[in-house]
Amino acid sequence: EAVIDRGVSAGNDGRFYNSIFRRVLYDHIPPRRRKRLHLLAAHVIESIHQNDPERVAEAISVHYEAAGDWPNTFAWSMRAWQAASGRWHWSQAMNSIERAQRAAQELGRSGELPLPAVDNLKLLFGVGETYYATGRLKESETAYTEAIALANRINDRGALAVALLQQGQTRMGLSTYREAEIATEQALEIYQQMNDHEGTALALVQLGGIKVRMGNYDDAANLAER
């Protein structure tokens, strides 16, 4: 038998019995037809699982990427990233966010409409969070630095505060406490200007943690009281 349903969702999925057999068949499909089949597969999976799309978001994004449909690759990769990061499945989240990055790059090269700034921000936040969670702190800091620059450019104060706060957290992980303090204080100032009490509280807590690591215990105590 060529296809089996053992080890997959009963009644819904199937896989080739032998991966070599699958590769031989796949390699004999002309590239243009291969793209059409991937696009069809994405549409079919989307239709079948429309009541629970997050479960198959990664599979759909993979098919869209193979089809060269970059807008849908980006959208479904971000959905897959959201689902995986929400479950703390960081390996899967990394695959999805990197696929979203490739789609964004292809959109820039292909002459299609460039990625809107708000989607670029979501991508940078996703990259920063994923790299932070997987211990790639330098790369996380770089992503948040880019997010800060973009938020400043489009004058999005809320996104700027979040990016600064997350950059401060990443710098704490890197033990660059003075730089972490500067970023967190900037986030705190913005949250206070926006009258965002939750953001202000988060920034105060983070700032207190930084003060403790720097040995400024009196300052940390005052921040805790605030």
C-alpha cells in the first residue's frame, strides 16, 4: 500500500508508507504542476478544517510556501506561530516564525505589495519572543531594536513601549543591566504618558528586578511599593 493512516488523525489524514517512495513520486512532478498541487492542498485543508484552523495552520503555511503564495504563507505562518508559542512548543514556533520571515523577504523581492508596517511589527515581536524563549538572546535583542526603530518611524507609542520593555527583559538575560535599565525606564515613561496602568506596573516590576541585580536594594524596595 502506498498511503496509510496509522499514527495520524483518524479519518482525516494520511501519509506515504515509505518516504523514499514519496520523494521519488514528488521529484517526478514538474515544478509548475507541483506548485498548483500545493496550492490546491492548502485550499482543501483550509476548507476541511475551517472550524479548527489553528490545528492545521502549520501544514497550510508549508503548502502555501511550496506554492510560492507569499501573502498566505506569511498569514498562516503567523497563525501557526501564535498557536505553537501559546502552547510553549518553541521548536515548532521557531519553524513557523522563520517561514514567516522568508515570506516577508520574498514579498519584498517579488514586487508585490510590501508587508504593512503593523505586520512587520508583529513579525519582529514574534522573532524576538521566540529567540528569547530559545536562549538566542543576542538575536532577540536585535529583533527588538528593529521593532523600536519601526515603532518610532510609524509613531506607534504602544508598540514602542512594548518593544522597549521586551528589549529590557532580553538585556537582563544578557546581564547588561545598565542598558536594560535605560530601555525599561523609557518604556515606563511612555506607559505613564499613555495612562496605561498595567504597562506601568509591568515596567515597575521589571525595573525593580534590574535594581536588585545591580545591588540597589533600596531603589528596588521603593519601586515595589510603587
